[in-house]
Amino acid sequence: MTVKHPETPALPEPKFADINGIRMAYYEAGPRQGIPIILCHGFPELAFSWRHQIAALAAAGRWVIAPDQRGYGLTLGPEAVEAYDMQHLTGDLVGLLDHLGAPKGIFVGHDWGGIVVWQLPLMYPDRVAGIVGLNTPFLPRLPMDPITMFRAAFGDDMYIVHFQKPGVADAQLAADVERTMRYFMRLPGGTVEAFSGRPAERRSLALQDGLARFDPATDTQQFLSPEELAFFVESFQRTGFTGGINWYRNFTRNWEKAEPLPRRIDGVPCLMLMAEHDVVLPPSLADRMPDQIENLERVLIEGSGHWTQQEKPAEVNAAMLDWLDRRFPL
């Protein structure tokens, strides 16, 4: 397969804010007017993952901010695992609003960033103007501890369960960062339906096994340009992966603390962008969202795997700008 790399927009120079006990790096573009749009990345990503959206939103006259979130890139985080729980992650984003002097924000989240932004209207309803979920749907609190559920459904090798072992996945991913990032940042190898038809042992999402089998020399699914790949590699060579993995190590703590929170979102315009071929977060996970969110629109990004804002930047930008222009006109 020949992959055509979209031209890489240049990131603005990083800025820094001392908030919520950390020094957060963020990239800001567009005029400082209206409601800021805060772009929240997932694992293992960076603010750089939003480079195409930063450029497009700023060109459309939107005020846009993309932080390196706690434990990633230029935003260093504490060593304590509990310092990466949902209270801290949402608190970082609210602290960023305070630093910007903005009463509310429109929060856009992909992958783990999506988990965080869907919690914001439950925890800080007065600070949220709108939510965009990219791949990650709104999922109300589960009836039991998520790690227990994942272990029962997929076994100990499922990547989220595997991540609970202190230091193990951290070392595996950091042993050869370029190989790790090449393994992660690939186009989908097939459809969700094909993945669902595999034998159970090949649907366990055992990341460490897939990484061990991965041969970069024969890989044809890479969608990053060499320069883009180098940006990710340099960053994670410098920081390692522990900060990001610590987010996963708070699943149980987050579940316990979420018990008193609302189970639905009312009064906030929401957009859900689904990726057709994301086997980790398939579109079907969003099927119940209309019953859980009062004001929701859904859009399918066809042909995309998990890294949607980087794989299909034009389609993501068009869907976001259409929604923003209708819901939050300048």
C-alpha cells in the first residue's frame, strides 16, 4: 500500500502554564475571541497529534488550544500513580481555562482524551460549552470495576489489564521507541467485522504480543511521514511511557470516585465522530449515546482506523467546523 502523507502544518511555539501542581505545555493558535476549543489527545500521543486541526480551526477564525497533557511531551507529571486520576486530569483542563481567562471551553477528546472530556460536563458543568468525542463514546459508569470486567472478558494479556503491572509495559514500550511508535501509528489492517470474526485468542487486544510479532521492515500501513514519526519518537525517547500508562492505572480509582456523578449529559451540545474501522473503539459503542445525551449529533468518518484526526484530517476538520459553525457561530 502506498500512503500519501498530508502536508504537515507547523505547530505554534509552545507556551506554559503553572496549573494544578504541574507546568503544562500547550500550543495556541487563532484569535483570542469567543469560546476556546481545547484539543485533548490520547495514548500514546501528544498535542502534535492535532496539528491538522490546529491549523484548520485557526484558519477558520477559531481560538484553539492543544495541551501536552499530564505526563506527556513537554508537560512533566508527578511520579505518584494516583496523581493521574480523573480528578487531576479534568482539573488540569479547568486550570487551563482559568489560565486563559475563559469561563467555558469546547472540549475535543480522542482516545483517552475522550474519556476525560466526557467527564467534564458531569464534574464541571458550568465550565463546558460543548463536547466533541473522537472515536471515544460517552460511557456511563459501569456496574462493576472496569479492570475486573476487562480481565473476565479478555484475560490478563488484554493491554489495559497488562498495564496494571508496575513498570512492565513501561519497559516493553520504551525498549525500542521507534519500533513501538511504528507499531501504534498504522492504518487499519482490516474492518471491524473482520476483527470480530477472528478466533477469541486473536481478539484479546494483547498489545505486547502484537508488538513482539511486528516487523517494521515489512510494514506497509504507516501513515506518518518520516518527519512526523521522528517527532513522536524523540518525545517518547525523552519522557518514556510511564506518565501515559499511569492514566490506565487509575481505572479502578476513577470508577470508585465516579459513583455520585450523573449518568447522562443534559444541556450541552455534543458531537460524536466515529471511525469506521477502529477495532478498539468501534462505532457500535456509540449506539446508546442518543439515550444518554440530550443534545447529540453523530458523524461516521469512513475508512478511518483509530488515529482518526491524523488519518483523515480533512474529514475530521470538515465535520467539526460544520458543527461549530451551526452550534457556536462566530
